[in-house]
Amino acid sequence: MTRSLNLHILLLFILVNCITAFLSLPPVSSLSSPYARHGPAAALRAATQSWDAETDVVVIGSGIGGLSCAALLAYYGVDVQVYESHYHAGGCAHGFEIDGFQFDSGPSLWNGMDCQEKGKRNPLGDILSVVGEGDRIKYAKYKGWGMYVPEGDFMFEVGPTAFEKVVRQFGGGEAAVEEWRTLLASLETLTKISTAMTPLALRADLGAIFTVGRFLPSLVKAGFSPAVTGPILTVAKKVVGNAFILNWLEFLSFAISGLPADSTIAAAMAYTLRDLHQAGAELDYPVGGSAAVVDALVHAVNKHAHKHHPRGEETANRIALSAHVEEIIVEKGRAVGIRLRKGGKRVKARRAVVSNASVWDTLKLLPPDSMPEEEATKLQKTPMTGSFMHLHLGIDATGLPADLECHHTVVNTWDQIDAPQNMAIISIPTTLDPTLAPPGHHTLHCYAAANEPYELWEGMKPGSPEYLALKKERAEWLWKAVERVIPDVRQRVKVELVASPLTHERFLRRARGTYGAGWRAGKETFPGPKAIKVKGLFSCGDSTFPGIGLPAVAASGASAANSIVPFWKHYGMLTQLLNE
């Protein structure tokens, strides 16, 4: 009886959200928003000037979310064009080269990409498979990463029981191991729920009744838990009192969401723990680095777009780089196109505009009469995580251990996991793919995500003596983190690059250089592809979907694409995915 009631509640929740998204027609208000830069003259120009180009859907930004959206839209047969401000595609996941060293700008942990379990891969892996690029990327396999924590150093290894040795050593013996096992067992229902349906089934209209509905048997079998959208810490504290285990959950939570455990959604953590501790678990690193994944998505966009909407060789590339969008053009309450900064070129979007920019940056692109002032103010107050510091190094590898691990994490204190200069992640991808650096060298990336205060940098001029001095000062702790792994790293340096919150803000068009939205589990709800309720405007990226990492942003892009096409096309895509 209770199980049946819970299932009805779940289905009602899905139905209500679908109807809300489908019927949320935004009012056109004459009220002025303090966050938009475009006055009534812009709206008048939009209504009177001709278009310089047109397409079905314009995607603003080529992050993993935007490219996932564009690749699926092109696969569906939709004419799509992506406009990217940077001269590299990929957003926070782009790659770049300096003096023969190939660097990843952002993500370093790619788990679940090469999983062969149907519909249960990393959503990005599923998207690549659907659009015919799954075999284009090869993955180097590895089993874990090094940890440097207040209690000591250890090697974390994936798999069902490997971590128990660490828990036994640092948690206080067999009693701690039993608590760990009890925790994993207590998450079984959440784990089943998180894997019962691929995120690629989601869409923001009534079509979800069919696309989500096809997974009804799996959802019924999984059951329901009211904790699914609550914080992982609440779930854990019911069965765990061991300080080391709780601190470990703090680390994992911050790593996947940029938030502590009391704010990280339990279902996302259950999914992560399943990935890490299932039988046969492995970690993946794409050969060629993050650029290889970006290139595969770009290839998919162009391949399918050219197949369905050939334009000739000179216009076959549907990813326009160094093409900054200055304005989203709104007519009669509907997003109908965009205006580029360069030359004022105006591009008509016959069906929709999708913004892969953050919610704060998207608001800057909208005319002031797009929505009521109170709605704009509410969106502008979307909680924001902190910013980044990056240290990119090309180093001489002479004499370094042949078995040097690819990944390492340094945590200075458990007192506050998201405290400034507390947690750093180190990636040395050349241990898995030596082609990313000249022979005898390593590429190294050390970064601190979501814990660098933007306020320290606010108002500074990049390149000024004050700015350069602060960069040196704030990067020093990253050097010390790397020295935990390679003590003489400073003597090995051939290439050195330090990036600050202002670097993030400038090159990646991130408001205040933020890591992403800080929606807190149990307190706020991620808004999905209709985050900004302007007709014809969809959103994807870390402002819209639970989690900030690759799985979340890829799933957000899929949700936006699916919401634009008829549900039967979406249903057909799911059939292809599940029958592979």
C-alpha cells in the first residue's frame, strides 16, 4: 500500500512538473529589469530589421551541455548553429596546447564513459553513443587516485571492497567498516532509483509521460524514497557516526557538486557511490584529453547537420568560434534569435534559442521587458558557488616513478570542506596518455574549484602589478599541494600558467568566475531547461541540473534538446539507446 502510494506521488510529481513547464507562458511586462543591458530601442530594432541568417535552433555556448544539446538536435534532424565566445570549443572542458604540452582546462575525472551496461553509462557516454561517436574516443583505464588528508596519505581504489582497508586504517577498525557497509546498504533504494531511468528520458513538457513512462516498470521495481532529493548528509547520519566516513562523504560531495554534504543531493551521491564501488568498476580517461571528447561532439553536430541540412562546404561548420552573442532577441514575449557583438549580425531562430551560459550571464542577454522585474530579480539571486584557481604545468619527468598515479587530491582540513584554499585536485594525464606532452615530460593540472573567493579579485585589472602579485600569492598553496606528490616540481618546470577567477570570467564568460549554481538539496530545486520562463528560450548547463560535473551538464543538454523536438522522435532515440 505504501509502495503504491509512493509511486503515485512520484508520477504525480512528474506530471505536475511537466504541465507546469508546458503551460508556463511568461507574461510580457513593461517593468524594467536592473540586470539587462538592452533598452526598448533594441526591441524596436528586432521588430523592424531583417535577419542576416537563420536556423531552426541557436545554441549559445559550446560547453559540454551546449554541445550535447546541439549534437542531439542535429541527430534529430533539426538545423542548429552554435555560437561560442572563446576561440576554443568546449567551455570549461576545452583543451589547449602550449609548447607541445596539451592541457585540460577543466574536468579531469571521467567515470562511467565506457560502461557497456545499456542506459546506465555516464549520460555523456550515452549521448556520444546515440550520435554515432561512441567508438571515436578511446579510454585509458585506471583504478583510483591518491589522497592526502589530515589523517595521512592513502590510495583510493574503486571496487566493492578495496576502500574497506582504508576505512579500517583511518576510521578505527572493524566497527568503522561495518558502518561503511551499513551506509552502502542503506543507499540501495536510492541507488536503484538513480539508475532505474536514464536522464536522457527527461523533457520539459507533457511528452515526458511517454518518455519517462517507458521506464515505469524499472521505477516501480526500484521503489521510492522521500530522501531522493534531500541531502546525502541527512541520509548518512541515520546510520553513520564515524568521523572519517562522514568526512569522506564531505569530500565526494564537494568534488561532484561544489557543495558540502548537507547540500548535495542524495540521489547524485548514491549514483556516484554505485559507480565507484560496483563490481568491475574502473575509471576512464579519454585518450587525447578532454579535447578528444569536445572534438567528437563537434564532429557529431557537423555530421548530422550536414546530412539533414547541407549548406555547402564553406558553411558546413555549425560551431562558430570567437562569436560572442550580445543579445537574445525577444519579440512579443518569445525568443526569436540572437545578435552577435561582431558586426551586429542577427540570426533568426525559427524554433528556439538554447543558452548554455549561466543563468546570470543569460539574464544579461535579455531585453528588459522579457519578464517581470521580480522574476528577473529572483533569477539573479540564484545561489552561486565560489570560483577557481588553476595551475597548469609542463614538467620534466626524468626520474619520476613509472607508476606515478594520474590523479591526486589534497585536503588540508576537515573543519570546512569548502573553505578557501582547502581542497585541491591534481591531474597528471600523461601517466595514462604520454602523447599529451613531449617525450620525457608530463602535463600537470592542479586546481581548486568552488573555493576561491571572487571578492579578492573584484575590480582588479588583469596584467597589473597588483594582479600579478595576487596571482603569485594565491597560487602558492597549489604549488605546495603539488609538492605533496612531486617534491621537486619547481625545479622541473618548463611551462607555467596560473589562472584566476578573472581568467574564468573573461575567457569562459562565467559571472564572477563561478564554478556554477549552488542549489542546495532539500532547500531549492534545480529548474531544468525552462529555468528562464521566456517562450522559445531553453537553458542547459550547471545552472539547470543537479550536480556541476560532466554527467549533469550533458544530461541538461539532452533535456533541452529533447524538449524542443516531438516526443516520438525522443522516444525513438531512447529505443536506439536501449537496443544497442
